[in-house]
Amino acid sequence: MFRRLSSSVARRCVAATAFAGALFLALPANAQLQTFSKQELIDYTTKNPFDRFADGRPKVPDDLLQRARELSAEDIWGTLHEKEGFRNQYADGFVIAHPDKVLVGRAFTVQFMPLRADVDDVAQAKAKEHGIKHLMNQTAIDMLQPGDVLVVDMFGKKVDGTIVGDNLFYYIMVATHKGGLVVDGSVRDLDGISEIDMPAYFRAVDPTPIGNVMLTGINVPIRIGGTTVMPGDLVVGDREGVYFIPPQFAKEVLDHADEIHIHDEWTKKKFAEGKYKSQEIYGSPSDPKLQQEYKDYLQKRLEELRKQRGEKGQGQ
Amino acid sequence: MFRRLSSSVARRCVAATAFAGALFLALPANAQLQTFSKQELIDYTTKNPFDRFADGRPKVPDDLLQRARELSAEDIWGTLHEKEGFRNQYADGFVIAHPDKVLVGRAFTVQFMPLRADVDDVAQAKAKEHGIKHLMNQTAIDMLQPGDVLVVDMFGKKVDGTIVGDNLFYYIMVATHKGGLVVDGSVRDLDGISEIDMPAYFRAVDPTPIGNVMLTGINVPIRIGGTTVMPGDLVVGDREGVYFIPPQFAKEVLDHADEIHIHDEWTKKKFAEGKYKSQEIYGSPSDPKLQQEYKDYLQKRLEELRKQRGEKGQGQ
Amino acid sequence: MFRRLSSSVARRCVAATAFAGALFLALPANAQLQTFSKQELIDYTTKNPFDRFADGRPKVPDDLLQRARELSAEDIWGTLHEKEGFRNQYADGFVIAHPDKVLVGRAFTVQFMPLRADVDDVAQAKAKEHGIKHLMNQTAIDMLQPGDVLVVDMFGKKVDGTIVGDNLFYYIMVATHKGGLVVDGSVRDLDGISEIDMPAYFRAVDPTPIGNVMLTGINVPIRIGGTTVMPGDLVVGDREGVYFIPPQFAKEVLDHADEIHIHDEWTKKKFAEGKYKSQEIYGSPSDPKLQQEYKDYLQKRLEELRKQRGEKGQGQ
Amino acid sequence: MFRRLSSSVARRCVAATAFAGALFLALPANAQLQTFSKQELIDYTTKNPFDRFADGRPKVPDDLLQRARELSAEDIWGTLHEKEGFRNQYADGFVIAHPDKVLVGRAFTVQFMPLRADVDDVAQAKAKEHGIKHLMNQTAIDMLQPGDVLVVDMFGKKVDGTIVGDNLFYYIMVATHKGGLVVDGSVRDLDGISEIDMPAYFRAVDPTPIGNVMLTGINVPIRIGGTTVMPGDLVVGDREGVYFIPPQFAKEVLDHADEIHIHDEWTKKKFAEGKYKSQEIYGSPSDPKLQQEYKDYLQKRLEELRKQRGEKGQGQ
Amino acid sequence: MFRRLSSSVARRCVAATAFAGALFLALPANAQLQTFSKQELIDYTTKNPFDRFADGRPKVPDDLLQRARELSAEDIWGTLHEKEGFRNQYADGFVIAHPDKVLVGRAFTVQFMPLRADVDDVAQAKAKEHGIKHLMNQTAIDMLQPGDVLVVDMFGKKVDGTIVGDNLFYYIMVATHKGGLVVDGSVRDLDGISEIDMPAYFRAVDPTPIGNVMLTGINVPIRIGGTTVMPGDLVVGDREGVYFIPPQFAKEVLDHADEIHIHDEWTKKKFAEGKYKSQEIYGSPSDPKLQQEYKDYLQKRLEELRKQRGEKGQGQ
Amino acid sequence: MFRRLSSSVARRCVAATAFAGALFLALPANAQLQTFSKQELIDYTTKNPFDRFADGRPKVPDDLLQRARELSAEDIWGTLHEKEGFRNQYADGFVIAHPDKVLVGRAFTVQFMPLRADVDDVAQAKAKEHGIKHLMNQTAIDMLQPGDVLVVDMFGKKVDGTIVGDNLFYYIMVATHKGGLVVDGSVRDLDGISEIDMPAYFRAVDPTPIGNVMLTGINVPIRIGGTTVMPGDLVVGDREGVYFIPPQFAKEVLDHADEIHIHDEWTKKKFAEGKYKSQEIYGSPSDPKLQQEYKDYLQKRLEELRKQRGEKGQGQ
């Protein structure tokens, strides 16, 4: 909830200053400690097969976001685990505000570091030169787009590491169209947040407002747990944890998941009949007849799915 | 649930003995290891602006308890953090039995220490001289008043550190009129407790009954986590943790919270319009017109609140 | 969910091979690393007063399982704590999938050890000699009977220690008639599992499939936390943890629990009247009249219970 | 090392004020939050068989302290574990500054609580009435006697919970004649402390000075880990942890330890011969001849010990 | 140190009974809960290229044990990590009694489980039939041979999980010729153990004697941390942790280590010259001349090593 | 020790490739993921009062490094705690390889992130364009200068997070003239490292070589625990932890420490006389005569110190 800042508090907190309403699709280069220019962002996400935002961030299309709402961590593991060099895309150990809601969106990344006045003074001065009155959490929050998930590296900080309370959480919900929040740090106002319909993953809760930290990067590569998150990653969170899917794998993950879901349907249907031992059905049927039955079922259901999505014959 | 004590168990547990129905508003001095006379209690809570119980414990008025039901940890932080020497009033890390119910009441404090027979024998003998058959958890529980929250320093003990099971939990609910329980220790009978409508904060759950400890103080200063709790503190718990508010700050905390809540209302209303960046509205509006709009809103809502409470013009 | 195994994955996982539908009531001796013959199982559970399965496992009768659905950890503690040499029958610290559902059933135990290829190769070869194509988690799962609880010693492993995902979890539900799962390890597909109506206790959740382990025993004595579990133990889990009750104590535990429940009823009823201090009623009434009142109540309710169960005068 | 306090720091720390050199053998009653008068101290240590200090604290004699230098935790366990109601006298989990030095002395206990200005103001005012300029860690430290071990309940606090740095540690060494320190909290200046020849047990090390706490009791009952420590307890620490031995058991513990040590000597001597299996010698010899050999050895060595100590025939 | 057992203690502890000095090279089958016959032991260690003890346990030769004294964990990792299915052979997180002494020997494994009287009574009765008065820790200890390392699965137990105190530790030192101890549990008498010249790895230290557990296997496969240990494994411990090397890899590990050690010598020698960047020398020299220099050095030193060991041309 | 990389291992590790001996004082801009040009480095350390290296890194002079060898964490705390915005300069919780050796030097910072092949491929390609064959730990190590301390943000990784083994540790010792190592990650070859005379602070030890990570920054701002470290910070480590001192405060810290050390000398000398209570001497003497005695002593010793250092009258 709203925090009336006394002067002594204001000094140690990321200040809440007025702001002249500019359009924030991209920060000018060098306005943060860790800079990442549009060209660098494009270079480092060169495999992105989709469009990009004006600032270079990959933009996984809306229809794939929609399909991603049916993913679970296991669906994604199946595809990503096979990719050499992509075994660090999953983070868990979060407190989850709405475990019954799936988290899906495009990663909008923010990095904080422990406050150090000599460094922050320089960064703030550089920001001012570019028309930003104060580099702070709201600087990043005001750049969020519909479909974004705010992903914040707050290095696990609990006290003073609260990226938002319920007011800004509400703002994010409005701005991202219920996209979501992942913070390797904390939030405040859990009572308020619990009533707002947007998925959120955080390490802890604390009544202190954000403070004693400095904002050091917006849409730069960040670390969340043991993962490296890139701006524009497809973020998917379930009851277990969060996957950060590089855009180039989004389609493959989703197509593979279709098959997994159909296999699950069929497997459980067979189990429900009560006639088979598990090994006769799962992982794959031992009996050639059952194998054929499954193949037919898969084919039929895949076609139904495609029709349902208005797709035409693009196979899998 | 009820525990049929065998003789061997009875020896190591705080015994459950019969009791001669006396009125327990205050224990005689020296009946516990850590004594705190009525005069000492008054001396050490000298700033209390309210009435007191017969034993000297501050009595935050019922109407303030009622208003406190709308507090969250953040509301309280805003006021207490400004007070030099009161930065240790918040404890968290609890298992919360009913996270959707706010905890509000007056602190009734109890202290336990690890059992040591030489010391306990003397304490029990002294208690007997004062008409108390056995110093035990029920000695304190039978002194509870409506509006009390039982706050127990069980030094984090899990096994044998269960202050109550569901029977005594039920008793406390009846005696305190759903006041509540905070224990830096454990409870038993979680299934039973989950069905009883009273907020409870504890560190762990265990099937053992209380044992291997000795009751050493009733309504003395105690430690819960990193806080010092005084008898008569206003206890407020939400989904995050528990605040122990010294009575002298209760009114200020509540009045400040009114403004916070109105500010929250207004902020979210503006955010819901979808026309503003967060920095244009929160922490305070940058546009003078919006500032005035907010001031008018605040004034109007404060007046409505006062009317609603039957107050007259006492401003803030 | 279903996992499409690439060849590289298949090598490190407990393989999912086809199976020739044999009847799995008992494994031949020596087919596992830790063998336990039918005779040994009978020898080591010699105090079992009930029937046995074909493989020697004690079979607590269905009506006692039914009655056990009203047990809580505290009810069991009261009886078992008195038994010299049975103080290690309770395990807690689990994540509980359905805390509002009681877990009741007969222990079907499985042991895993960290994979070591020289040992596993020998075990797999021995298994093959006995007609088992591959020793794996499904080998055990396909032996489950109605009323069983699958109890798995996975030595606390999280990554690669997932005994089942939602497909096999569903199979277990069907095979055991909603018996349940206790694993000192992890599960996958928590979203899927959350929707399946069977109690489950585990240490963690992970998206990886089971791997890097070897199945080393089925229906052998195992360790879960600080307990020793024997095949055929009566397993009871509530919101706190899990008790493994040796069959010889099942009847005594249940009869004692009847009294506890009646005592709870009476105690709360008296407390609800608001006329008594807790010590006048609980642990046992101090007033002889109340004592008599309770005795009468107990007698009446016990008789009602017996009638309700269709029992005739077998006392307690 | 010395800390130059700025004004802002001084406010939050236990102040370092000048002091008028009075004799500190006992604080006047009521000068602390938790008071314990001389009479109470005598009452609650009524089983003490030895002399007392002027303030009532039991004084285990110097020759027993001397003998206690040969004790280990196991020696003490053997005696205390048999005493009903004394199973909580051992604490471990400490960082030990000089693990190769045994800690022995009489407990001088001090209690701190989290700072709360309303309570501390009253306590400081009461202290001033009794001629104490400021209640602080040095108030207690200046009361230490030769042979004392300073035992401090700092409720596990690390940051700001540093009872002493190397200067005051040096003072304690001089004042107690190398008695020692046990703190359920932290110390600072570990480099300096490592060079000072006095055993010390603490939970952590931190560069902050003590602050944000209030001294609430001197020579009152305190908690260290899961133990209750009484003023005057015989404190013995080894490489494992610390035992707090009630004075009434000191002699029995030491006499029992003599036998244990002789048994150890004899056992190892026999093992060194390489002729016996361990079960033939340890716990007690199976062969009647060896039994007699041991009995004779024990008798002879006990007599030597007594002579060595100048004792005469007081047997054991 | 020696523990004088009172009757009440004796009941809960693994009893220390007299024993009729038989030759303990192997326990009869079925004398323990988890049996592993000589044939099974041979079957499950079929790849062992060396001799065996009379009970079937692989016997890595003395000269290899001698060479293994120069191994570090990294030397072993290099070889074992390449072997599919042997990635679980390393355990760490131990307290190490003598970190400056390397641990080397043949694994003698022992398994304990939480005490359960019904099971233990049967096991003890079976043991008695085979002439063993009491199954207990000393039953296993008395079977130790020179060159053995006692490896004990005590499931991480601290209190009551103390496999030995200093007397039995001394016995093990004598019996194994300073072989060593690894226990996934605790020890007692750390002061005494610290003075005895044998490496020891344990999880914790506690003054309690072993109790509340039952011995369930001798020279059976056991788990230590995340490893599976087989009787006869080559055990090597350094300052970091413990490796359990299957006998079939012992020679390869040692030969590979020779090369690593020579490479280390040469690398550091070159670095000491101060003329090269690290990448010019390490992992392998970039300059062909340096490559040749290293090859020559390696050849020369390998030959010296072989001569030194009295080997003849067996190459590597 | 040397690791013979098999092809499968090489793929997942930071490769050890040959290198063309170039001069490494500064990496070209954009050769790493997180770039920080010479100008940026100068801008963000604008308060540095000393010379700089060719790459812009502040160069605290050698004589101050020499004086810093007498600092302890407490000395530094006294000065830095007073500076608003510099309360996050201390990190602890390390394993310390040589706790009896003080760590002093200039921070040379390196950052790693979890491996992600799409990002690393781009970074490696960019590096190649600038003549760097492979970005890896040795790329940074080969840039070290005498007086440097290598400070590595490995995000706490243990397995695969080993920045060096004993060979490269030896190289660092030679290259930095025993400067030192701080890694928020692990090392390998602890046995070897223990014998090399250079201070080292790390979180853990593991036998795995570095792998599954990517080097993302050299001499950029990094996080170690809760601190922000800038290239060129004065690094000081003692038995407790590590301080990162911004160059602009180096002189003030050292001058203040001189006074602290003299105060310590004097305080202990007075305590050693045994005539004073601690409050009469410490924090500052209460008696005006003693105050004067101390002032004279301080003046005399400060002058001696200056002479000793060859300084002339620059006061303090």
C-alpha cells in the first residue's frame, strides 16, 4: 500500500519523483550502469524467428502466447533438455501468489545491484542527461507492454528488496494485461496482491519498501536463480517453477506439447479402463494393436487441434 | 485432541492437575520464575494512554481493535519505522493457520524455558503457596480475557513445544472471542485447529504434547523472533507476519492507515483508467490538477470514514 | 506428463520397456539387490494378527482401514509413544498435495539407490532371468493392490528423483482405489497431480523424469525420514505428517482413538458453554459430578459407535 | 578494536558512558527489566552444596574447577542423563575460538532483548536512581570475578549482536583469569580475539558493534540454545559444545569422570596389545580374569589420583 | 569415553554384551535384516580384477592402496566422470577430523536403520541362533581387517547416531592399521578422537552414545550421501570429500593420476619462471616446442616413477 | 590438478584453447556480454583520487596496499558505516583457505552467468573478431597484474562453478605477487591450494572443473554476496570476511585505523595493569588524567608511525 515517505526514508529509498510522461519504449544507451543497445540486443538474440519491439526485443506472437497457456514445466523440459547448452532455463523455489493460474508472457528484464552511492550518483546524472528524472523501479515498470512479464533480478534480497507493493502490482496488471511478475527478491502488501488477478513468483514478502539498491539495467541479460534470462524470452510458470524459453524454441516446445497432451489423454483413458498394467500402456504401448490405436488417436486429435486453432496443414 | 497420559508420560509433561476455580486476573508476585509485579508492569508501560486491566496491563479500547482489523503490515511499518528505538516490532516466518483472517488483539504474554527440575521444583512450591496447584500452560490460558491474543515465547521448540492442541485452542477461541494465538514454538492437532475459526501463527506442528519445558512468566516482557513484546501491546497479524504495536502508537498507526487506504483506493482507480504512467500517479501525482483531485478525494473519504464511525471532527 | 525419450536420455533413465503382462503379486527371490523372501517377510512381521497377501505381506482388514480414516497424528502418538522401541514411526516435513484428504492404506514399500552401473547391470540380468524385462519404477507400480499406499525410499533426491508424473500417479489412483503415495523424494507434473483425487506426500517437485537411480528393493524394510517402514504397515497421513503403524497395534490405536474423539466432543461441548476454566474440564474434569457426566457420555457414545459399525459387545 | 562512535551511531548503540568506579558485586534489585534478588537467587539454587558469592550466586570451589579441566562432554552426559529433569543442560553449534583449550568456570549470566525505547528508557532511569550511569554490556562485564565464565543470551543475533570485540575480550581474560565466554550471539574482532588466550564460544562473527539491543538481566536464569542456565552453574566446554552443570551435581560428575578416564586408559592399553576383539574388553571385560584385572587397575589408579590431589580416604 | 550404562539407558541402546571370541571373517547368511551372501557379494562385484577376502569382498592389493595415498578428489573425478553410470561415487559435506591426512582403504560397509522393536527382536533372535550374542556396532567393528575403512550408513543421525567414541575409534585404528572411518552419522568424544592418528569423516558430533537404532547389514550395498558404496570399494578421502572407487577402475585411476601429477609439476615449474601467460601452458602448451618439452618431461618422470616402484615396463 | 578433457567434457566446459600471447591490459569494447569501456570505467569511478591502469581501472598506490595489511574488518566498518550510501561493502560467509593471512589488493572483477548457447555463441564470435580465441576463465586470469585480487561473481555455484584448481591458483599467485582470490563460487584441488601461499575466499569446494557457465564481463561492476564491487576497489579480507573499499575512502580508512590500533594498544596495556574497571578505560577514559595520558600516548605513537613510514608532517 501507499507509503508516505519521511525525508529520512526518502534518502535511502529509490526515490519516487515526478515524471514528464515521455514514451518509454527504449532507454537511450548509457542511461544505465549495464547498457545494452538496440543493436546489441538484436545481435545477442539473433536466432529469434519473430518480429521485434522497437527497442529490438523479440516479440513472440500473441497466438503462441495463447497456446503457451497450456504448458507445464514438464512439457518444456522434454524439448529443452535435448538442446546442448540450454540446460539452465528453469528456476524454482519461489513463493507463488496464484498457483492455480499459469504465467505466460514475454520477458521484460530488470537488474538491481546493492546501492553504492558513488556509482549510483553517476548513473543518475547520466539518466538526467537523457531526460529521466530518477532511475528507479517505476522507470522500468512504466515501459511495460501488454503481454510482458516483468522479470527482476533483485539478487534474492528480502528486506528492502520489495520490487512492488499492491499499488504498482495493480499498475503492472493493467499495463501488461495480467502478464505477471517474477522477482528474485521480494514483494510487499501480500494481502493486497492476493486479491489482484495476476500470477506472481517471488522469494519472500516483507513490509519494507524498496531501498538500499540501485537500478542497473533494463532489458539486459539477467540471472534468476541458476538461469540466464534474455529480454523477449517466452516466460512460462506453473505450480512448480518458471521456464525461460528462448524464442527460437517456442514453436517446437508448443508442438511437442500438443503430442504430450494427447498422449496423456489417451494414457489416462486407457488406465481408467482398469484392464492394463502401467507397462502395457506407458511410456508407449507394448502391444502392436494398442500402438496403432494410439497412433490413430494422436493423428485425429492433432487434426482437431489444428482446426480448432484455424491452422491449415502445417504439420508438426 | 485429548491425550490419555500414562504415568511415565505425566512425569515429563507439564502436568494436567485439577484446579480450584479461582479468579485469575493476576498472579501473585513471585509465583513465577520471572516475576513482574503490577507496579512494574505499570512502570514499564508508562506511555500507555488507555485504561488498564486490574493487573496493570494496558487495555487498547475495543473501538481501536475494531479499526485495526483493516491494518496490514505495510500500514504499520510506515508509522513505526519513523520512531527511533522501535524497529524491532515485526516478526515473520510463521506458519499461518488462517491466512485469510486478520489477527487483532491485546498481547497476553507467556514465557517458557527448557525444563530444569531444580528450578521448576522451587517455582512449583512457590506457586502452591499461592494456591496454584500446578504452574502449566493452562494456568496462563485460564487467565485470558475477551480481545486477548495469547503470545507465547516457546524459544522455537518443535518437539514437546506444542502450546496447545485443538481442545485448548477451542477454549482460547471461546475465552478471547476469537482473539488469536502467536507462538514461537509449535501446536498439535493441526487438522482440528484448521476447523476452528481463530487466527494462529506458529513455527511448526508436531504430534507430541507439551513437555520438557517449564512455565516461567505470565505477562512479562518476552521475545518473539527478533521482537520484544510487552503485555498489552496491540497485536496485528496479516498474511506476512505479526506486528506488536506499543499502545502509545495505536491511534497514530490507525489514523495514518486511513490515509494510506484512501490513497490506495484513489491510485488504483486512476490506474484502472489506463491513461497514466505509474510515475504520474504514484507515490504522489506530478500534475498539480491531479494533486488537487487527490487532496479533495482524501478529504471527502476521511469525512465519510469519520461519519461512518460516529466520530465528530477530531481531524488528524 | 508423457516424456518422449531421446536416445541419450534413455540411457541414463530407468528405461521404459515393454512388458509381458504377468501376474505380479510377488517377485522371485534374488530379483532385486536387497532381497526379502516371502518367509523372511513373514518372519520379520511375525506379530501381525491379520491375514497376509500371497507374498507374505500383512493385510490390515478393510474395516480397520475404513475406521483409520478418522485418525490424526495425535491419536496415534498417544498409543505408540507408550510402546518401548516404537518411537520412530512418524515422519514429517513433506509437501502434501491434498492436505484436506486423509491418507490411509497398507504400506507397499520400494527402495532406490544412486545408480551404479556395475551393480545395476547384475541386477537387471538377474531380473531378466526371472522374466522381468527391466527393473524400474513401473515394475513396482504394476504390483500395487487396492488399499495400498506406495511408500518409496528415494533418499530425498529432488532432481531425477521423481517417482512418478501425473500419468503414473493416475495409474496408482486407479490401481490402489485412491490409496496414496509417500515418497522421500520428488514427483513431477504437480499441476496434473493436483487435479487427481489421491493424497500424496513428497519432499519436492521437479520437471525431470526419474533417472540416475536404480530400483533395489520391493516390499523390503525401508527408511522414510527417521522411520523404518515395513511392508504391510498401516499408513496414516494427515495435515502434519505420516505415521507407519505396525499391524499388531492397529486395533489398539483405533480403539484408543474412539475414546479420544469422544473426549474431544465432550470437552468442546463443555467449553462452548462458557462456564468453565479449561482446568476444570481438560485433561480430566476436577469436579466428581463432571467426572461422572463424562463417564456416562463416554459410555453412551462408545455404544453408539459400536452399533453404527455393526459391532456386538466386543468392548474395548 | 576501538570504535570511534559518531553521534548517529551512538544513538542506536548501547552507549559507552563514563562510570564512577563503584564496587559491582551485586546490582540493586529492580535495576534491570528482569530482576532476581539475592534471596530469589538463593531460593532458586537451594540445592547448591557450596559457598556463595556476596550476591547469592553459588561458588563451586576452586579445586573442583581445577579437576573439571579434564572433563569432556561425554563424561558429563553419563551422569546428567540419568537425572530426571536435567536433560537440557548441553548446547552445541558454536564457533569455537580455541578448540584445543577446555572451557571451565562459574556461570555469570547476562540477558539481552531486542531494543524497545519505551522499555529501555524506564530501565535506564531506574538504573540511574541506583547510581548506574548506563545499563550496557560493560555494566555486566565490570562485575566479573576470577573463575567466572561470561554466559550471554543474545538470542542468536549476529549483526549488532556482538557482545565484545578484542578490547573487552582482553578485559574479560584479565578479570576472570582466563575464565571464558559463551554467547548465543556474536563477537567482533576475530583476528584480535584469536590471539588472546581464553576459550570462547559464539554463534557468528560480525564487524558491527553491539547495538539495537537492551540489557535486561544480570545473573538471572537465561536460555542458551535449548538449555536453561542458572548463575553459578559449573560451565564446561570442549571441542563439541558446552555443558551447564548444576552445582549439586558437580562432585558426582567429577568422581564419575575419574572412573571413566581410568577405564579409558585401561581399555586402550588392552586394545594396544592387539590380542582382543573389542567386545572382549569394551564396555566391560567378558572374561572374569580380565574383569578382576580391570577392578584392580581401577582401585590402584583411583588411589593414585587421590594421593596426587592430597585427598584422604573420602572414597567415591 | 567409557559409558557406564544404567539399566534404563541399556534398554534403549544397542547393548554392550560379552562375546565368545569367534573368528569373524563373515557373518552367516540371514543373521542380519539385509542379507547378502558370499555368492551375492561375488555376483554383484563381478568386475573386480583382484583377489577377494574369504567372505567374497574384493581386496584391492596393498601396493595400490599405497599408491592411492597420493590421490586427490580431482584426480579421481577425471577418470570416473568419463564412465557412464558411475557419476555418483563422490560424497562431501563431512566434518573431517584430520584434514591433513589422506584417507585410503577398502570399504567395509555397515548399515543401520531406526530402531523398531518388532523387527529388531527377530533379527537378534536369528543372530543368537548363529552364535552372536547381540547384533550391535561392535559386531561389525570386530570383523575389521588391516587396510579397511569402516563405512557406516547411519542415515545422517546426530543424537544417538554416534557410531563410536574414542575407545572404539582407538580399536579401529589398531585393527585397520590406521585405515579410517566414514560415517553418515556422528561420533562422540571428539577431544579423544582428535588425538588419535586415523582419518575420520562424519556429519556431526554428539555426547550421546549410540542408541535407538538397529544394525541391519554388514558388507551390504549402502548409501552415503548421494553415493552407493559396495563392500571392497577403494575409499579415498581428501580435504574435500570421499570417493568410493569400484575396484575395476582402481588401476586406471592411479595411472591417470600419475600423469596428472607430472603435468602439475611441469605446469607449476613453467609458471614459476614467470615468462608465460597461463594459456600458453595450461591445459596444454600451445607452442609445439613446449609441447615436446612437456612430452619428454612426462616420459622421463613416468619412467622414474616406475623404477621407484620397482615396476618393469608395464606401460600405461 | 590437470584435467584431461575428453571430447564430451570439452563441449560442456569453458574450453581450454591455445592462445597467441597478446598483451592483455584491456579487452576491446564489446568483446563481452556486459561491456564497460575505458571511458565508462573512468566515469563510474570518477571519485578515484589515484592513478589508473591503462584500461582506466583505479590504482590504489603500493604504499597504501602495504599499510592495508594491518586492517581488520572492524577498522574499516568504523569509517565506511558513517558514509551514506556505502553500507553494502562487506561480504562474509566464505570458506577461507588461509585465515591467518590478510588479503589485500586491487579488485580485478570477473562476471560469469549460467551457460546459454545462443548468447555464448555470439559472445565467442565477437571475441574472435577481436583476436581472442576463446572467452574463458583464463582470458581474465591472464590479464592479472601484481597487487591484484581476482574477484569473481560465479553466482554462488558449487558444482561446475570452480574458478580455478591448484595449477591456475599457482599462476595467480605468481602473476599477482600473492594478491589473492575472492569467488562467490567454488574452487577445486583444495589439497593443492592449501599448500600455496596466497589468501583465498570461496563458498565451496568441488572436484568438477569449471563448466556450464559463460564469462560475461571483465572489470565490470559485479555482485559478491550483498555487495557491489567496482574494478579497482581496495580489497581487504581477514578471518571474518571481505571489505571492498572504494578508492576515495582508502586513505581515510587507513588513517582512522592508525588511531584505532593505538587506542587498542593503550587500552589493553591499561587493562593488563588490572587496576581498572572496563568502563574507566573503554570506550574512552572517564578520568581527565587518564584522558590526557591517552592523548599524549596517541600523539607519540602517531608520530612514531609516521617516522617509521618516512612520512613528514602530513598529520591526519
